[in-house]
Amino acid sequence: MTVENILLSGVVGSTAYGLAREGSDIDRLGMFAAPTEELHGLRGPKESHVSTAPDRTLHEAAKWCRLALGGNPTVMELVWLPDELYETRTVLGDELIGIRASFLSAKRVRDAYLGYATQQFRKLQSRGEGSFSADSRRRSAKHARHLKRLCEQGHELYATGRLTVRVEDPESYHRFGEQVAADPTAALPLLRRFETAFTETPSVLPEHPDESAADAWLRRVRRHFYAHAEQSA
């Protein structure tokens, strides 16, 4: 898969979190800019490109902004990665990293991170009693690690306005995953604890994200790639 005008991309997933083990997939996430001229036609350009082997997801700049403004945990981490995990950085990509806080708002972060964590718990519940195959345990452990990470990272972002992508104690996540793989209900106390923590913790985040900053950045992207197309004509 060849995608032009990549603005920012890097390694995400278990490698970024510090949870990867032998045989873990390497996931990549990025953002690209569609040529501005293509936005003027009857049918717009494709907004996402997803591939496997290697596992890579690329979102068009406008789609990425919409998802980030909604607090989407998956796309949000792209602008909080440790420097060594970025594989593509451009001037416009660095500008986006510079305004990352403007995408945040208390309610959207809380709802998104707790919402995604709750989805992981529902997947654990739907596993089915008595289903203890090796594959089932592996998937359950993975869902449990996601649940714990979403709670921890979401609460940090909500309380401090910062997101630490690499988890502090990876082995505690693996232990939690194995515990929940044996008994899915073991995940519920952690989820309830963080629901309470979100309710009781004052947030440093504003009530609404600063959409004007995202809009101004996106307009710079559009101008840049429209001018480039004119020069190439």
C-alpha cells in the first residue's frame, strides 16, 4: 500500500505501550493529507487506508482531527508517542504535536476512554463460561490489558492533560490479563474503581476542545498541498 503525503506516522500498540512479547505484532498508525484538489470533486478521496502484514492504519488529516476531537484513544496516542517511535515526522506533523492539547476536553476524554474500556469488558463477558481454550485465554488476556491501559491512560489524561503512552509496570498488565483470562469478572472491580476515580477527580481539561486550533492547522495543510499541486501542473 502506497500512500502519499504522510504527515506523521509511528509505531503504536503493544510495542509502544511496552507490553510486546515475542511474536507480538508491530502496529503502525499515521496520518496523511489528501491532495487538496481531490477534495473539490463529486466524490472525495478515501479517508482511511488499512493494511495487514504489515499492520498499518493511515487516516486522512480531516478524519484524524474529527476522531481526536471526539477523544478517540486510538488516534490520540499518535501525537503523544516517545520520539524514538516516530517513523515519519514533517513540519506539519510537528505543528500538530504542538497543538495536541487543544483537541482535549474533560467530558470527551472521560466518555471515550471509559467507553472503550467498557467495550473491552463486554468482550470479556461475551467469551462464554467454560470456554478456556488457549486462543480464548489469549484473547481474553489481551482485552483485559486493553481495559486496564485505557483506564490508567484515560485517567492520567483527564487529570493532568498529559498522556504517557508507555505503561509504568508492564508485568502488572500481563498478570492482570492472566487473572482475567481465568475469571472475566475479575476485571469489574478495576473498571468500577476508575469510574469512581473519574467522577471524583477534578480535571484540568476544558469543557470543550479548541476546534479553532484544529481548523487553522487543517487549513494550513490544505493550502500547502493545493500550492504544491499548482506548482506541479
